[in-house]
Amino acid sequence: MNLPFNQKLETACREKINSLCIGLDIDPDKFPKGRDTSLQGMETFGKEVIDGTIDFCPVYKPNFAFFERFGSKGYALLERLVDHVSGRAIVIADAKRGDIRNTSLKYAQSILDTMGCDAITISPYMGRDAIEPFIENPSKGVFILAVTSNPRAAEIQNHKNNSGHLYEKVIQMAVELNINKNIGLVVGATKTNQMAKVRELSPGLPWLMPGIGTQGGNLESALEISHQNGMGIINISRGILYAGDGSIEDIIKAAKDYKEKIGDIIWNPV
């Protein structure tokens, strides 16, 4: 019997004693001088990052935009990187899909079934119709955008009426839909002042947490609040992929440093 996604995610993190997620935002424009910036160079780079970190990294999150900008060849490259992980870690598709039911069903088939990703990020703006097709298979998960890390997110997410803020309504919907134990939330690590409220409203739901590193989120606060009744998956993209002089050795070192910090705070405190 297949485990529900949230249980698979927790198991993967416990086995590697941390909850690091490496964001595979592979951008050849940021490669150091001398590195191959072609699609083949991107593939080599991605596979080197995965192979150098797979023993201790439980989650990878490729951002589709960094691949789709190259058209069909970029999409094929993305598929090969997902294949390269080959079940050795959880793969979350950072695709931010969300459309009418029939269209969402095709997105789910494409990304979760055909490509083989374990989970996907979802925009809830079109309501339950945009989410339900992605959660029919309990072993596949979704992370619903709730309180995101970008500064202008508050323009929409913090909009308030007599029943509360919009993000609170999104969280309520996520909790109600979580009958298969395969729903989580995207909660920006930069939104420390909202985290306690979000955790109160989402007991047990895992959080995918961007915003540490380049965006300035606080790692300790993000972990301690998210783990009060659930789990926080800490996504690091630029802070790992372009660490130091951009060499694979510096990238692996940065990933290990984050892994150890996360482990020390939550998973294996002294």
C-alpha cells in the first residue's frame, strides 16, 4: 500500500535527519566564468548537484520557469533531472499550477504521473476545482500557496473582510481538503509575524518554506514555529547553487552547512 504523501515526506526527512529542500533553479546566466552554459551544461550541473547532495538531502524542488524558457528541449531536460533523482528523494514541482478542474486534471497527469514528480505547488485562486484533481492520489502531494515570501504578496493574501484575511480562508480550505493526508502549504520564511497564526490554523500540515538566505528569512524562527505541530521544509536555491566561487565543491559544502544547521535546530539538537 502506498503511503500518503505527507507520511512519505516525513519519512524521507527522518531518514536523512533534516528537512532541507534544494531548489533546482538552474540559471546559466549565473554560472561562473568557464562553466558550460548550454542545455548540456545545465544538465551536467544539475546532475552534479543532485549526486553531490543526494545522500543527505531529502527534497529537491525544480522551478519549472528555469527550464520552460528553453521550450521543449528545456522541458525534456527537466524530465531527465527528475528521472535522475529516481526515487532517492522527494521531488516537488515548483510549477504553481491552478486552473479549472478539467485543465488541472491534465496538469496533474502531466507533472505527477508522466513526469513522476512527487508533489506540486498550486495556486488556490480558482478555488477547490483547481486543487482537487491533484490530490486524488494520496501518494502525490500539493503545496498550496498561502503566505508567500515575496514582499508584495500582502496586497492579495492579507486582504481582509468580516470573515478574516484571504490567506486564512485559503488555509481553512486546505485543511478541509486534506482527507488524503497529502496537502501542505507554502509559507514564506520571511513572514515571521504571521507564522504563529498560520500554524494555529494548519495543525499537522507540512510547510514548504522559501525565503531563507538571499531573501533574508530567519532559519531558526522558521523551523521552530513550523515544527510546533507539523514540519517545515526549508527551501534554499541561490544560497546553495551559486555559493562561493560556484564550484561543485562549494555548492556541496553550502548544502551540507544548511543540512547541519537544520538538523542541529530541530532534528538532532544537542
